[in-house]
Amino acid sequence: MTKLSLEEIAAARRGRSSEARADAAVKFAVRVAEARGGVSEQEVEALKAAGFDDGELLEIVSHVAANTFTNYMNEVFKTDVDFPKVDREAA
């Protein structure tokens, strides 16, 4: 569905990518999540230097926020997981 190889999916789960531009985006997304949005101006500028414009930066932050929101809802309401658990290391 994502048209990514299994290797690329595994790398993304580790916060990396084999493609330079995607690697910058994934690392920035991880940093946004870790810092709870408190990224530095230098981190934003580094992403722009990797070829991202303001709209794409907003999209990355929006995806992090949407996933955080979903995770919080699932935690609060103890959502039943209806698919097999993925072993991130094995995947």
C-alpha cells in the first residue's frame, strides 16, 4: 500500500530512511515527538535545507500531532487492538 520495501519500512520504524530527503523528514518527525514540539530553530532550518518548504514542514508536524492524538485516545479509552502486535525489531 505504501509502495515501500520491507527494508524501508523497518528503517522508518527505527526513525531512519535510506533516501536522504526522507531520512531528514523521519528524523525531524522523531525529534518533534521526543521534544513534544519544542524543536529548535536550527532543526527547522536543517529540514528546510534538506529541501522542505513550510507546507511540507507543517504536514510532518501535523502527522506527528495526529498520531499523538490517536495514541492518547486509545490509551484513555483502552481501545481493543484488532490486529496482531508487531515486533518492531523483528519487523
